[in-house]
Amino acid sequence: MTTPDVQVVHNAAARRFETTVEGQHARADYQLDDGVMRIVHTGVPRALEGRGIAAALVRAALEHARAQGLRVEPVCPYVASYMRKHPGTLDLLAPGIVLR
């Protein structure tokens, strides 16, 4: 089951993209350094897994990076996996970053 209508909010002060589904919070945390957005953690409560929520968070983060002219370093393994599965995002990779 997927949740296509997840409303993701960019909480710039906390440096994360977040959403609340069924009263539970999910987030993708990032750090900014010299034009590079390092996405360091994606967290979705176990009860919400498998519904496309992590993908919605990562998609919002990558869209933000693109709009702001940022490069991306996917520290979080989920983000790296998402980018491998969506080759249209690979141009966002920071110089020297290779996905394994």
C-alpha cells in the first residue's frame, strides 16, 4: 500500500523534511556545507513502512536541492538506494560521490 498524498514540509530551521501520517512523524535530516546537502538520515516509524513515505521525503529533499542549485551527498543508505533507482536524480550528486 502506498501513500501518494503525503504532505511533506521543509523545516529549514531544523534542517529536515518531515511529515505526519496517522499521528506518527517521519523525517529526512540533512546538513548543508558549501553548497552540498548531505542527507544523513531518513526515519519512518515501523507501522508506516512500505507506504512510500520515505520516498516522498527523499523526493522532496532532492527537488529542493535541485531548485536551490545544491549538490547532494547521500549519506543515508536509503537515499543512495533511491537515487540509484531514479537515475534522473544522479546529476545532483556532489563531485566525487559514487553510489555503490
